[in-house]
Amino acid sequence: MLYRRSGMPEDDELVLCTITKIYHNSVFAHLDEYDKQGMIHISEVSPGRIRNIRDFVKEGKKVVCKVLRTDPVKEHIDHTVRRVNDNQRRIKMSEIKQELKAEKLIEHFAKAENEKFKEVYDSISSQILSRYEYIHQCFKDVVEGKVELEKLGIERNLAKRLSKTIIEKIKPEKAEVRGELILNSFSPDGINIIKQALGKANGTVRYKGSGKYELSVTAPDFKSAEMILQQSADAVISFIKKSKGKGSFARI
């Protein structure tokens, strides 16, 4: 991956790391996006007591970490694996996956145009990354007609040719996420109460039996879909509880 960020990561930032060295009480990991080294104390590898740290991490393994603290002077970075939840890990890995796809598109473009991949990447990345966190976010806006590469400062002829390739290769995508609601109402009018509760959801509901309902949400990106799914589930459960029923939600 060519993508690099300058400076030091911020506290609580999620970063993609590669495990490089494993010791008895700590792990060293390379922050792929910053090209820097960081340390993970054994207490931040996994919840609970760890007898053998190698049961949880391996050299060369990619992991999503959260930055705990940094020392810009010493360039020391402490981060954690155990404080990253499944949702955060999915979102971060989705971003990295999309960025790798954007880099692959640039590579194919450079090959088709008989140009060097690294030179093309370097010529556009500084302009794009001054406005976007990731290059794939810019490419998405190009597809949706929200931005023009030339207006970002990219040379006119290159911008025109690359935009054509982006529009040809990238199709508008939709992210779908799902969860399961378990709803119970003890009211004589329980069926109608549950119907009203499910009406609060912004998504598609499918009855699974035994008071279980699958809720699915489709959105332009994974982060938005996750947010809508959780807000919908909260609204449904809040209505049920106000009606003296019970409700729970679990992400599928």
C-alpha cells in the first residue's frame, strides 16, 4: 500500500498495523499508514489474563489498533488491540480495502497509459490528500459528479484521462448491514404495538419467528449504514420499552 499519512497519529485514532516483534510482555507493530513503529503492552493485547502472548499475535499479522498516547519528541506511540470493537474494526478494514482498490485502479491506469505507477500516484496524491482523508473518497465524489480532479490542482490532461477511467471502472456501491431485533409486548394490543415499534425503523424488516425480526439497512457507505442501523434499532427498542415491553438488538 502506497498510502501514507504525515506527522503523528492522534490519540484514539484507529490505525492499521503489522506485528513486527513479539516479546514476553509487549508487542511492537508497524503503523502502515504512518510508516512508524509503535508498542502494544501485553495488557492491551486482549482482555483477561494472557499466559502466552503468541497465542494472540503473530509476526506479520495485520491488526487494527487504537492509539492510546504519543510522544512527538521521542516519536513513541502506545496503542491497543483489545479496546477496538468489532464495529470499529469492520469500518477501518473497509476503508483500507477501498483504498487498496483505488491504488489498483491507478496502477491499471498507469499501465494502460504507459506511465509509471509510482509517478502517477505521487503526482495526484498530494493534491487529493490535502482535501480528503483517503484517495478512494475522492474517486467516489468523481463518480457522483461532486468534484473535478482538475479543480483539485491535478494537471488538466491527466485529470481528464484519469477521471474517464474512474467513471468507467467504479460503479456506485451500496453497503448493506443487518441486525436482529427480539421484541416482546405483554399488552393485549401487543401485535399493534410491535408493528408501531417496527415502523420506527429506517430499513427493511423481515419476521424470523419467535419474536425475532431481521433489520437490514442499505446506504452509500458502510459507516452510514452502521449508523442508520443502530439509530433504527434504538428507536424500535425505545418505543417497545415505553409501551412496557422488552426489546434487544444484536448485530449480524
